[in-house]
Amino acid sequence: MTQAVGTAYERIGVGYGGHRREEPTWRRAITAALDPATTVVNVGAGGGSYEPHGRTLIAVEPSTVMLAQRPSNAAPVVRAVAESLPFGNGAFDAALAILTVHHWTDPDAGLAELRRVAARQLVVTWDPEVVGSSFWFTRDYLPEALEREIGLPTVREIAAGLGSRTAVTVLEVPHDCRDGFFAAYWRRPRAYLDPGVRSAISAFALLDQRLVDRAVRQLARDLDDGAWAARYADLASYDSLDLGYRLVVAD
Ligand SMILES: C[S@@+](CC[C@H](N)C(=O)[O-])C[C@H]1O[C@@H](n2cnc3c(N)ncnc32)[C@H](O)[C@@H]1O
């Protein structure tokens, strides 16, 4: 596994919390998969989305910009990276890592650390290959987003990095998804015209903005003249879609 992004959230994390709220269906899936863990570490925790209530939780987050967005009543947080967790072996029942592994400098080392500090590991991630073929934005407007992500960890690699007893669950993206990640607005295309929405999505924020601007201008034209509505008319009949997001659980 290779990795290219590093701690870019010092730059791109500004305003993240404004558009990245918890998606309730994902919270339910994550909470259910945590049971019966009572002690949890949330690695790459950001502002604290999906952190479970009623359990003992410590968050780990390297970016000061993201740390500043944690609510005052959020769980205690340690400034550290996944690749070197400041905890003893088996310190937690479960380790969470939500939409963060593809930002780690060394995903293999980070996954090994999750295994070292916790008996169970839960990773929410997305498969670049599935997103590339199933999401209209990458496929038809911004294939460069996918090209940039070649080499990021696939779901298969993450499962392998967590060991042999892994289960992979599809996390569908509802049409009104509250967590504004890349594919969240698949049925609300006008959202992608909003620079604030795009700035909270690393696939946009880390790309050459000239490419993003070109894609967004094309989308705006297609929305205005009805081409988008005609081409993707079938999307209106879906309430949720599998766009490559996965929950990987390992014991
Ligand atoms: C897309 S955000 C996800 C935040 C949160 N888990 C959520 O679901 O909203 C990715 C997070 O990973 C963090 N991150 C980047 N590199 C990291 C590393 N090496 N170790 C731990 N976290 C890292 C970023 O600072 C950022 O907060």
C-alpha cells in the first residue's frame, strides 16, 4: 500500500465541520458493529463524528485545525498519528478509523497499530475502484480525482492489513446523506457547485483547482440545459446507492 496525502488537513480542514455531519444510518451501523466494546479509541477522529456515546472513548487526531473543531463536550483527544499510537498493547476493546486510512502516511503501519492496541478494529473506507465506476462525478466529469487516488489502499488491502477474520459491509449512501463526503450529493448535483461543499471534500480540495473548476463549469452547464437531468434520470428512482463505501470489521 502506498499513500500520498499526509497531514493535509492542516490546510484543507478549515470549515470541515460545517458540511460533515453524522449520517444517521452510518452511525447506527458503526454503533452496532462496536458492540459489546466498552473502551474505544477513535483514530483520525477529526471533529468527532460517529464517536459512540455511553462508552469510554479516547480520540486520536494529528491536525490542530481538526482538533479545534471538536465540540467542547467531545471525548478527550490525544494529538498523535495512527502510525505510532501512544497506547499499550490491547489497551482498548475496539479501535475505530472512519474515512481516514487513505490519508495516513503509512496505512500498513497504522493498521498494525490498530491491531496492536485493540481487540477489534472497525474501519470505514471507500474503494477507489468502485467509486470510479459507479459515481457519475468521477466517471463523467472528474476522472482525474480517481487518477490521483491510484495507489491509495483498497478495501481488500485494508481487510488484509487487519488480519484474517474480517467482515465487509456495504454502507449505502442515502439520497439526503448528512455527511458531506465526496459521493454524498449523488442525487443533489447542484451541491457540487458550492465551493464550501467542495472544500470539505479532500478529493476536490487536494486536486489541481483548474481541473475542478473545469469539471464544475461543465456540470453547471449540464444542469442549466437539462443534460444532467436527462442523462441521470434513473437516479431519481433510488433512495440510496452503493457507491463504494465499506465498513470493515476485524476481530
Ligand atoms: C476525512 S477526515 C475524517 C475525520 C472523522 N473520522 C470523520 O469521520 O469525520 C480524515 C482525518 O484523518 C486525519 N489524519 C490524517 N493523517 C492521519 C494520520 N497519519 N493518523 C491519524 N489521522 C490522520 C486528518 O487530520 C483528518 O482529521
